[in-house]
Amino acid sequence: MDMDDVARRGLVLLGCGKMGQALLDGWLRGGLPAESVWVIDPAPSDAVRATGVHTNAGLPESPAVAVVAVKPQMMGDALPAMTALGGGATLFVSVAAGTPLARFAAAFGDATPVVRTMPNTPAAIGRGITALIGNVPATGDHLALAEVLMRAVGQTVVLQDEAQMDAVTALSGSGPAYVFHLIEAMAQAGTAQGLPADLALALARATVGGAGQLAEDSTDDPAQLRRNVTSPNGTTAAALDVLMDEASGFPALLQRAMAAAADRSRELSRG
Ligand SMILES: NC(=O)C1=CN([C@@H]2O[C@H](COP(=O)(O)OP(=O)(O)OC[C@H]3O[C@@H](n4cnc5c(N)ncnc54)[C@H](OP(=O)(O)O)[C@@H]3O)[C@@H](O)[C@H]2O)C=CC1
Ligand SMILES: O=C(O)[C@@H]1CCC=N1
């Protein structure tokens, strides 16, 4: 199965909010014809309607893929719309946090191939990263197709164990929000040091964007890139003394924040 099969047999997208729309944009940008896509959503946005995809129309009999992109709390209401697609012919791909593979087997039957994924919102600009894991009925071909779909919006990594999904969700799924908050916090701190708010925000955005790109592109690891900025006894060293403090610095704070996110993911999984 490949994107030609998806174009021929169809793709159903259940839930077209922030994540669903980012994925849809990537697939359409990658050449999937709009007429091959069926969106089910209570209120598809004008942007989604303008793409020409089918919205809330009768579903094809045997689409290649059904993508589940509703909130975990909405599964009970949303999944029944897809019951007829269970059984094996259609690959299900979920992007939902805290929703185990077993939840889909319960809804669609044990023989249904399901790939659980965790993407992130930089998918909207083709810079996402998605972790994937399949259930027992999902073959290598199914996993490969799910990877092709998610590569339309960035990089992919395949997990060895579904239990890793909680930590992945805490790191790369929720992670963009931590970075956006870092930008907010840096801008506020710049304002506290006397800069006008708009200048502080422009400096913070460009600094985080540029540093992120450098970290991704460079052959140096992040620790070396940090050292490259840090002159002995200079300004960066003064700041890092605060940020790298064992008790109150970034590492301790992020440990706590990501433990809270992973715990919440486990809690959602229990229903
Ligand atoms: N946002 C993110 O950064 C990430 C999100 N995810 C996962 O993606 C999923 C969607 O999240 P996100 O896009 O942020 O949420 P959104 O609320 O933006 O999108 C969910 C969409 O589903 C629609 N919806 C609600 N009920 C139904 C239903 N019964 N049938 C079909 N569609 C329905 C909602 O419509 P309405 O708004 O009208 O209720 C909305 O458009 C979640 O499971 C989340 O865990 C995964 C990784 C990252
Ligand atoms: O906040 C959430 O639950 C979702 C999952 C990862 C990012 N957003």
C-alpha cells in the first residue's frame, strides 16, 4: 500500500481541528487529491471546506486509511461513525494522546490494523516529528504506509513498546508548548530588563527559532553549542549558573513538568 492506494481508495479523517488540519494540509501539499479525502467534523473550518475535500458526506466503502484526530475524551462519541470500517481492509491511524491501541481493538475488532502515533504541531510547517507503533494485526506494510502519511509533515520514529508513548507525548507531543512558553518568558524577562515589549518578543522569537535550527542542523551536540556561546566568566555563564542550578534550574523543572505530562497521559489511557 502506498499513497497511490490512498488516492484511489480514499482517506477518512475523523476530527479536523489543529492537528487534523495540519496533517490534511501536508497530505494535500504532497499531492493527495482533495477528492480522495473525507473529513468528519461537527464544524469543519472555512479553510478545510475551501480545499475541496468531502465534508460530513457518506464515507467510501473501503478507504485505505482512517485517521482518528479527535480529543481522547471524545472517542466514545466519535468512533461509532467509523465502526463499519473495522475488520481489516482499512488501516486506522490514531494521533490521539492517552488512547491505547486496545481502545481501537475494542471499538473496531481485534483484527483491525491500527497504528498509534504522536505527532506535534510543527507539522503545520512540515517540521513535525511523529512517533509510531502498530498493534499485532498491523503489518510492516501498514506501518510503512502510516510512516509515509506522517512523513508528509516531518520526520518519523518507530517505537519498540507502546509504553514509551507516554514519555514521547510528554517530550515531543507537548514539547512545542514548552518552547513557546520559553519564548514568552524570555520576552517578559527582556521587558523587565528595560526593552520595549515588541522588540523583546522579536528578539526572543528569532533567538529560539535560530537556536532550534542550529541545534537541528549542526554536527555539534547541544552541550557543545551551549559551550560555544559561553565565554568564561561572561554574561552567559552568569545566566547558566541560575538555569543549571541542580535544585531550581531547567533540568529539575523539566523533570517535574514532563513527569506531570506523562502521568496525565497514563491517566487518560485508563479512561
Ligand atoms: N494539538 C497538539 O499539539 C496535538 C494533538 N494531538 C492529539 O490530536 C487530537 C486532536 O487534538 P487537536 O487537534 O489539538 O484538538 P482540536 O479540538 O483542535 O480538534 C479536534 C477536532 O475534532 C472535532 N470533533 C469533536 N467531536 C467530534 C466527533 N464526534 N466526530 C468528529 N470530530 C469531532 C472537534 O470539533 P469541535 O471543535 O467543533 O468540537 C475538532 O475540530 C487529540 O487526540 C490530541 O491528543 C497529538 C499531538 C499534538
Ligand atoms: O495536550 C495534549 O493533550 C495534546 C497531546 C500532545 C499535545 N497536545
